[in-house]
Amino acid sequence: MDKDGPRRRNAQATRDDILASARAAFARSGYDGAGLREIAEGAGVTAMMIGRYFGSKENLFAEAVAAAMGETELLGSEILSSPDVAREMAAGLVRITAPDAPILEGFEIALRSAASDTAASLSREHIEVQKLKRLANSLQGDDRETRAAILIALVAGLQTMRQVIGLTPLAKADPEQLTGLMAAVLEPLLVAKSESIPAPSAPS
């Protein structure tokens, strides 16, 4: 057996433990509230080890965001390629934002870290590169990036109001009724064609 095999496995396990602890800490306390010492204790290592594996808190946060946001159900190929994409996406959104459903870790990290300029910039970079671009590329018609950004904002808004704040009409809504209403909101953004967008009227 390769004499370096166990060492590589141990190093990877240590890195994974640090990342897992960081994700939990950032989701719980946000970027500014989570300290490297707390993250290190959660991983069973020293703060110096975090620097060795990730270099800085910024780098650690960036990797935590990327890992936590990862592949999401709403942007999966099964939904984006569906003949009724608006209905499928609405149903998925209603399901993952149910009041009794766990809050998605990536969303929680971004939400609790939004007050930090550094964290907001890192979250925005990940969303624009990994989420916005993929969603925009799945759309047809004009203004794809803007429409994709509005879709992402609607998703985040429903998560905030339904799960975090618990706005009563959303938290108590019948899932089927809410799905139908959300599908009607999402459809023009998801299926708009360039010819369906009216050109501005010429001044008389």
C-alpha cells in the first residue's frame, strides 16, 4: 500500500471536518459572528490548522457557501427540462419552503451573513457564477439574465417570508393553492419568448 495513502485520507478527513464545522457555524452565526476558534473546536483542530488548509476566513467562507449551495432541486435538470417547468418549479419551491421543512443551509448562511460586505460579495459571486448563469442559459427569449435574477429573488423572498418570518398567509397557505399561484407568477419569467415581449410604443 502507498505509504502516503493514510496521510492523504487523514488530511482529506480533516479538511472535510473543518468545512462541515464552518458550514454549521456560518449558518448559525453568519460570517461576522462565526469565529475561527469556534470553527476549529467544532472540527477538533486548532485555528492554525484552518489557516493551513484554507488560508483565510474568506477562503473558508467561499468554500462553505459553494458546498452548502451546491446542486439545488429547483435548478436540477429534471425541473428545468420539464414541459411544465413553471408548475414543477413552483411545486418544488412550495415543498422546500414548507414551515416544517428544514431551512436550506446555503440560504441560511447567505441570509445570516448578508450584513457583511465581504460575505455578501462572496455569496453574490457564487450565485452569479453557479446559479444565475445556469438558470439564464436554460431560458429562451430576451433579458434572460434579468429574468433569471428575478426568479432567484422570488425564491429567496418566499423562503424568507414563509420559513424565516412565517408570514401567516404564506405559512398557512394550502400547498396546492400556493403552487398554482406561484406557477402563475413564475411562468412569464420561465417561458417568455422574445416575440412575446412588446416593444415600447413610439412617441406620437
